Amino acid sequence: MPKTPFRLALFALLLGAAAAPQGAVLSPGEIVAAAPADAWRPVAPENLLVMDIAGGAQVTIELAPAFAPVHVANIRALVRAGWFDHGSIERVQDDYVVQWAGADEKRALPAGVVAHPPAEYERPLAGLAFRPLASRDAYAAQVGHGDGWPVANDGRLAWLTHCYGMVGVGRDMPPDTGTGSELYTVIGQAPRHLDRNIALVGRIVEGIEVLTALRRGTGDLGFYTDPKQHTAIVRVRIAADMPASERPRFEVMRSDAPSFARYLDARANRRDAFFVRPAGGIDLCNAPVPVRRRR
Amino acid sequence: MPKTPFRLALFALLLGAAAAPQGAVLSPGEIVAAAPADAWRPVAPENLLVMDIAGGAQVTIELAPAFAPVHVANIRALVRAGWFDHGSIERVQDDYVVQWAGADEKRALPAGVVAHPPAEYERPLAGLAFRPLASRDAYAAQVGHGDGWPVANDGRLAWLTHCYGMVGVGRDMPPDTGTGSELYTVIGQAPRHLDRNIALVGRIVEGIEVLTALRRGTGDLGFYTDPKQHTAIVRVRIAADMPASERPRFEVMRSDAPSFARYLDARANRRDAFFVRPAGGIDLCNAPVPVRRRR
């Protein structure tokens, strides 16, 4: 761990400076900064949730309709009906999850919300632009990235994985699959044992530190013991419903772009001067897909 | 993700209730709660650091002299010379590390501190009570637990791994190895690419949520941009130096205990009613070694 940022001109480069000298070994951050326009895909405004938190902070989520279409459609309908407005963050369990819900879980579901969605825990591998990772995985025969998402597969079916910042749907005991009226995100070591057991529906693309720095709940499973401890959600909007001038715009690196392959290689084999021994491999959840905000 | 704790009698059991009915499938927490006395080893008071944080919170760290003896001896000497008293937490990088230091990094090192310790990044596998994990790992030929620590090895050498809560020694560019005068802990997805590149010296056994809930630094590498944002360290003590009546006492589950094998199996194959598909494997850093405080 670098002792201070000031002695670290070389290491700090990986934070995004694109001014690497010709022929230099590029760090992961430099590769991302130098990636051409066609290495990126835009996040569709219909897939972007903008959550305003009390105090002015904002958390932005990309939805993944290609993996959980019914749950994602439910979430859009819930958001458009104002379900999460005046809601709250009610659970913060250290090294595990932050979970939030609408103002009143007992309200009738808005029109258009499917009360019992199918268990969208897997999808066919076919049809996904899948890029395998060479490294071994403790949980699946093969892992890698598909359409810019962290994905595991068994050769036939593919599923999103519970990496840091991924967003999933709270549910009760099976056969319940959750409607999307309660959501959570991962804030610690990837709880991959939840893969294929819960519908993952997206990932946080900006603002996760608003959630991860919240006081941990002291009740069972990290729920707060007193609603006064909750953090208020002011409102949640879909970017497509916001005036174009206010819409945040994000791009995700295409997992089939050559820049992405170089980025993964550089992350698995750190050649920065700080490192004495590159790892030669990388865990799927230690290879987050680059995301950038467009101004 | 369970929607609320109240509907979750079954799932909540894993939090520690030991009253499972005869013949029932035990959850990881139940196995830990039911483990016999000889499944545990005490943490030697000489290996326990007690860090008092401004506001009354406490963070407790177990040192690992079997892996980094010179660095650990340095840390003990630094603590006993008051190095960390009135120090500060100066870096909080989301999904990565929290880092802290003494009050003045430019002070002369106290007597007995080795200025240039060897690179204690590995040790012989021989001599370690190593229990391999069956699951595959992205970074090492074999991983598992040795003497109650998360360990990777190549058949000859063994090393501690950068799992959540592990504590390491900040250093400058190599050949610097750090003295122990700045320490960090992991607060996100295991940055295993740091394994064998930095000296790991222990783990947090209590109070990590004091650190993980701190506001993230906005400077390079998550350093705070203004010292006013630092969190003050009141003092750091070694439990052995505290009056016996004040000493915290901890026990770590022995990785060679049958209870530990059962715990790992239950974590890899969740049989709680919440799960529809047990994973059948587990990542090393998703198998934290149980630790308990003795009152």
C-alpha cells in the first residue's frame, strides 16, 4: 500500500492520466483513459435509475434487462409510480449488503407490476457477447464478461454474479422471487453463494460511496433497530423521464473491445513500479467493468 | 436477500442461535455456536492490538508473527513507544483500503524498530497446520487456512491473502518494505493482486465497522484532501500491556478443528431454507475464520 499519494508519481498515474510516454507499459487506468470511442457503449436512459438521497447525494444504477426482464420491467413500473419516493435505506450489513425499500412495503403494488415474477436467476449463454476470463473461479465452470456485465456460466446457462456494487431484488423464502419493491447492493467481499438464488437486476455506476459509508445497522442481518436510523430516499427517477438537459449520461466499456482485453491483462499483471510480483490471474469481481460519466 | 428480518425465523438462526433441533441441518452460525472448547485457540495478549478511536470506538487487531515476524516486532515496538497515539486515519478508498499512521511520519523511528525489514511476503509452507480448500482460486495453485489464517501456497511457500479485514504494512516503492509505521486494512473485494507484494501482519477481529463506515477520501488513492477530515486515533495498546481486568480476550477457530471443516462445508453448501441452489464451492475470502470475544 502506498504510504502517501505524494511520493507516488508512478502509481498515481493509474488513476487516469493519459500522458504515458510512448512505449511505456500502460496501467489499467491509462488503458481505460486511452480507449477509443468505439470501446464504449452508452447506457440507455431507460436503463438508468437516478436515486436522490437525503442530503443531496445521488446514486445511479444501470439496469440489466437482458438478464432479468420481468424484474427490470417491474422496477421501472415501481419507479414511475413513485414507489421509492420517500422510501428509506433500512439495512446496512458490514461486508455484505445495503438494502432499501419504498415508504410502505404493505401498499398495493402499482398497476403493471407482476406480483410473482419468474425466477430470473439464469438466462441462455447463447446470445450473450461473452468474453471468458482465463482465471479459475471457485463457484462456476467459467466466468467472464458478457455485454459489459460480470457473468458466470456452465456452458449452457449464464448468470450475473454478486460482485461489489451489483444490485439485486430482496425476496422472501422461496418460491418467492421478489417483485423489485426492495433492492440491495453488495458492499463487501462478493457473496457469490447468492448467485442463482436471487434476481440480480443491475449495478451501481456512480455514488456507491454514499451507501458504503453509512453507519452499520445493529439489528439482525444489519437492519437498523430504529426507523429513525434510516437514511431517507428523496425520490428515484428513470433517466429517460428526466429533461434531456438534466439526464446523467454514462458509458460502459464493451467487454468485446480490444481495450477491455488489455485492461484485464494489465489488472491481472500489474506492471506498475509499485509491484514486485504480478499476480498472473484475476478474480472476476476484482475486474470491474470500466464505467464513465459523459459530461 | 431477505426482505425483512421479521419474516426470517429460519434464516436468522444462522446469526448464532444454538438451539437447532436434533437432526436439523446446521447453518454456519449454528456450527460455530455449537463448536466445542477445543475448536478454539486463544489470541495471545502479545498479539492483540487495541486501537482507541476518537468518539470512544475501539478496533482490535490480531497480529500474525508466524508470517511476518520482523514487521510484527516492529509494530509492537512502535506501539510501545506511543507511535500511533494521537495518530490518524488518513485514507479511506472505497472498495479497497482504510489506512492509518502515527502523528508524524517524519519522526525518528523508536529504538528497536528495524528500519529496513526483510520482504516478509512469504514463508515456508512446512510448519504450518494447513487445511486446503477444495475450491479453485484465481491467484494461487492452492488456498486454504493455516493456523487460523487465510493462506495461499505454491506447494513450497505460503503467504497470507488480502481478504476483507486483513491488515498490512504501507510501504513506498520497492525495495522499501515498510516499517509498520503506517498500516491499512482491506474494506472491499479482496485485492489479491497485492498478495506477495506487501507484508500482511494481521487482521481486525473486532470493530472493523468503525473504519468501513468512514467517509471516503476524495483525494488521489482515497487520501483525505484536508487533515481536518482525518479521524483521530487516541491511542494504541498491546493487550499484554493492559491491566488483566481491562484486557479484551479473543479466540479464533482452529482451522484443523472438525467444527471448522463443518463450517466451511455449510458455507459452501447453504442448506438454509432461503437457498434454492447451494453454490458447491467457496472463495477463500468468503470463508472468514470465526472469531469470538470471551467475556
